[in-house]
Amino acid sequence: MSTPATSPVVVIAYHSGYGHTAVVAEAVRAGAAAEGAQAHLVKVDEITEEQWELLDSADAIVFGSPTYMSTATAAFHAFAEASSKRWYTHSWKDKLAAGFTNSGSKSGDKLSTLQYFALLAAQHGMTWVSLGLHPGWNASDASEHDTNRLGFFLGAGAQTNNDEGPEAVHKADIATAEHLGRRVVEAARVVTAGRRALAAA
């Protein structure tokens, strides 16, 4: 984790079945980049050895997938299983981790996918970064345009109608994903600065 504190490396490792989750992934990347991070997208179903090495050198990895049948996609699970080589060597230990998911229903058992990401991170010895937002759209004067309109805490949850394309990803969910990207970068700066301070003590 030798990345300068002013420019953390954040990698968004994701799978997108029909393009909706790719929109959310781009929003996470945009939020991280807006905070000054070197932010990269990695499609886990097309991952190269160079991209594995990018993950190994990252300060933070953000996991993303649609929720299919109560969990992440098969393609993401294949990536997670392939990461066992990194688990064996502790390559990702003490990196930051976060997650996001999308489904057709407001709930859609998205929590199960976020929990899966958090457990994957825990097995790697990573430190989980939560969403850090109060829920929106939960009062009479609230709106579906609120950030975190679906009320998730563990990560960013998005919902897109099954009969609409990626362009229909809800703007509030995009804003929520951008917030997650910014939060991960803020956490990475704190961790990096703390490690440097301890090393200098």
C-alpha cells in the first residue's frame, strides 16, 4: 500500500449482465475520481493478468454485481473463486473494500449480495467501508429522488425496472453510487495517512 495519500488507487471489480450494473460501476468510478483517486474499472468476466496485478496494487477494491437469484452473478462468483490465489498469499489483506448491486425489485434480496461481498472481503482480511448515508424516501416529505432511497447501509443498492435498459438506472441510485466512490477515497486517505504517521513515530 505504497500509493501516495493524495492519490489512492481504487479499482471497481464488477460484472454486469445487461448493462445496468455497469452504469452503477461507472458512477462509483466517477465519485472516486472526483475525490482525486486513480479509479479503474475491471470487468471480472474479462479480467486480464495485468488487471489482477492492478487489484493487487490497489488501496481499495469495490465489488459490484447484479443480484440474480439472491446473490451475485455466476461470473462474479467465478472471479471470487479465482481470487483464492490472492487469499493464500494475503495479497489483499488490509486493503479497503466496499460493494454495490442492482436488481429489478426495490429490495430484490440485494442485502444478500452485499453481505456476500462483505464476507469475501473479510476472508481476504480487508476492511469494509459502509455506505455512510442515512436512508432516504422514508418520510411523508421525502422523495424517491433522495440519495440512498432504498435504505441500504452495507453498500450501495440500485433498482432498475426489468423492462428498461441501462439508460433507466435511477438518478438517485447513480448519486448514491457516486457517494460510495467518494467515501472509499476519503477512507483510503485516512488509512494511508495513519499508516505513515505510525511508521514515522
